[in-house]
Amino acid sequence: MERRRFLLALAAGLAGAGLAREKTGPALTPPAPSRAAPEPAAAVTPVGLPGLTPAPPPVGVVKGMPGVGSDLALTIDDGTNTEVVGAFAAFAADSGVRLTFFPNGCYSSWTDNAAVLRPLVDSGQVAFGNHTWSHPDLTTLGDREVVEEITRNQEFLRTTFGVRDSPFLRPPYGARNERIDRIAADLGHPTVVMWNGTLDDSRVLSAEELLAAAREWFTAQTIVVGHANHPTVTTLYGDLLSLIAERGLRTVTLADVWAAPAQLFRGAAANGQAVAR
């Protein structure tokens, strides 16, 4: 119980300066996989953060969070590794840290861990955005192929996690242009989310390299991009929580910052169609 309280305090950025820095530990044991995708649940009103009222999502590209404050948005892409996705789920469940995932539905890691992630989504602790179904460079595809990549992943998010109205799209590799932005908006994703900080873990890193990236980029009002692909990050959760606490940061999801009213989303998104122009 004391360990859990400590982690919760760290994740909220409330730990006192006198707390000892946690040592790097072994990888968290991922939860037992659940291969059957759950049925969509009834609509749940997520629990937001006290004192933080979500604004309407901006139309266009965002690279950081608005205003001033002490918030940190940890956003996790891809999900090629089931164990790493499971470890992120355990990290969130054990610590209370708030995360935004941008999964590719083609990876079975997400359905394998859906049973653990779904309650975190329902509570608002975890949010999701669209990262396409199979991670292509969208700028190399025709309109119909772009639509298919986005809508197939929308259906995956809906059936697996009950996510019906996320305004967020993150294009793979950050590859986008006005055409991609327009199609995404037509399909219900008006906000194209980039980043202004990174764990630099799209490649295999040592623990020292990844922690150095966190020290550089864990700053206020930053959107940090990471990946659920390589296991190094799973050995550093204690260090990351300590860094968050030392800097007085509060983790937020993108949905804590921006939330879209249902009427924002066009019929094209519900029908899985967009009009090519």
C-alpha cells in the first residue's frame, strides 16, 4: 500500500523534494493477455483533472500545449510489442500517470491488453488518438487509401476501447500536408497532433540514452512522443516518475486539454467515408 501511495504521489507531481529518487528497476510484468476484443460499452463521462477545463480542439496542427502551467502530455505511438504495451498499461494502473496512446490497430498488442486498458479509458486516465491502421506514410497514398487507413483504425478504436470521438490524428512519421489534414478533418480528426519533445525511442536505445532524452524534454507544456515498441522504457518507469516529481510536473492526456463536442464530428466519420476533392 505504501508503494502504491508513493507512485501515485509521484505521478501527480506532488511528491516533496526530500523524497529519494527511485532506482531503475526491472521491467514491469505485463498483465495477462486478453485476446477477445471487448464489446463497446455504454457512453461513460470521463473523470477530468481538477482545475482543468478542456477547450475545444483546435483545427489544424498542434506541436505543444497552450498557455503556461506545469502540464506534461506523454503520448505513446505504434505498439509493435505486446509486452511493452502491457507494461505501459501496468505503469498507468499502478502509478496513476495519465497517458495518450496513438496505436496502429494492425498490431495485436492492443487487443491482447484491451481488458486492462479499457477501464483506464473509461475513467479518463488514458486517452486515444488515431495513428492509422498500418503506419504508412500518408503523403504517399491516394485519397481513398488515406481514408481507409484512418477509418479502419477508427473502427478498431471503437470496437476495442469504445473510443468514438477522438479529435486527434497523429500521422505516421509526422508526414502530413494540407491534403492529409483536410481528409483527417473530414473524418472527424480536426486536430493533427505533432510534438515538441521526444523520448527518441523509435530506435533501440540504451537506458542511459532514453533517460537523457527524458531529462531534456520533460518540461512544462510539452507534448512528448514515445513508442510502445522496444522494452528499454519499461525498465525506467521509476526514473521517469521521479523526474516528473522533481520538476513539479503534472501528467495530462490530450483529452484533458482538448475535448470535442459530439456535434463537431461529421457524418463522414460515422459512415467511414470522406468526399475526395
